[in-house]
Amino acid sequence: MDMPVINACQVESCVYNRDRTCHALAITIGDAHLAQCDTFFTAPAKGGDPEAMGKVGACKMSECRHNSQFECQAPGIEVGAKHQMAECLTFAPA
């Protein structure tokens, strides 16, 4: 199974975001109630692999139609600011 790519990330304050592209090797989506990016954080310097395109490693949102056994099956996702957090904008209730 291939991990879905992060097609775009609008949360420019994230340490892994460069030019609206995620450079974390893999992110985790979800908490108890929101499809937030659990990998999001801020720091004075940027991080991640500048040559890599971020992917979804795990998704805790079992009620999303793209979720199968806590793995995202969407071909790609978008992350953006929602509820004043970094969230998966591709989340779709089953």
C-alpha cells in the first residue's frame, strides 16, 4: 500500500511547510474529535526533508470514508487552517 501524498498544505507556520508543500516524511491525522494534523508544530527553523513530498502515515479518524483500518486510502489530501488548527480538509464522514 502506498501512503497518500499531501497535495497542499496551507498552514505556512508549520515547521515542515515550505512554499505550501509539506516536507515531513509522514504525518498523522486525527485526535478524538477532529481531523487535525498531529504532526503540526512551529519552531524558529524549518524541518523535514526539502527533497521529500509529505505523505499520510496514519489516520485516527475511523469515521472518515477514506479510512480503512486507520490507514488513509485517499489518493492525496490537503491540509489547511480550520477551527484554528491544522486539519485534513479531505476528511469526509462515512
